Amino acid sequence: MLNAFRRCARRLMSTTTSATPTQPYPFSKLAIIPPPPAPAPEPTKAGKGLMPYLTQRLLPPEKLALLARFGRRHPEAIRPGSVLQVTTRHAPAAFTGVLLAIRRRGADTSFILRNVINRTGVEVQFFVCSPHVREVKVLMRAGGRGTEGRPGRRMRRAKLFYLRDAPDKMTAISAGLR
């Protein structure tokens, strides 16, 4: 009995395999050792090919300034409930609406504007760092801080999606503009 156990244990712990090495391992991709990575080209090792690569991916200064205004800690931060006018390079050339929400994701930050046009609610999502967005102008600012735009009421929510179901509140916000 003990010898049979030893033989079985020796067979289980053996490192030799009966499979041929050309046959792939059929059970798990994690067990396969990947090939070594290709060596980097010489100019990149010296740092010469790095700056053209980075300048293609870095944001221009005007987009960085606009991105900072959508942050939480900027002194002239744009808050939900503000009335904004966004000028774009394509149709619609200019869209004015109440800022419902800001989605902060670094360079992928976006915001949603809502307006009622011909008794139909229209919402448009704009990406702050998009090359299509030319200018974002604050017509009436929520919270009343900062120098740009007229002061309005401070909203107590970060996302104002309840304005979709309350058109009277929506018009009250944009009526302060007139």
C-alpha cells in the first residue's frame, strides 16, 4: 500500500511530459509563457522620438484652461444649474442651455446641456476637450461666485436630471436670463 502511494506521488510530481513541445497547452492561456517583447528602436531609447509622440496626445493650453474651469476647485468653476452657450465648428453652431451634469474623467470630461425648443426638450452632450468645441460662455452662473455671467441660484445637486420631469423649474432657471 505504501509503495503504491509512493509510485502514484512520484508520477504526479514528475516534471517530464509525454506531450510533444510543438503542441500548445490546451487548458489555460496563463500557463503559456509569452515571447520576449521586441526591442525598442534606438532613437526612442535615446529619447529623441518621444516628444513628437507626446505633443500629438497632449492638450492645447486653451483646452486645459477650459478643463480646469469644469473642475471642482477652480475659483470660477462652472456648476450645474448654470446657463451656458457652447459654440461649435459644426451644426448646431451655437447651443444655449442649462447645465444638467458634468462627467469628470480627466481629458474625457463631458457635460450635458438641456434646452426646450418648440416645446420639445433637447439635450446635447459636449466633450470639453473635443476639437469641435470652440468656446464655452457662461451666460448665468449658478452659485453666484466668480466674475463671468450674472449670479443665479445655487443648485444643491450635482446632477439635475430631475429638471427633465419639471419643465416649470427648467423655465424658471432660464427665465432669470431674460
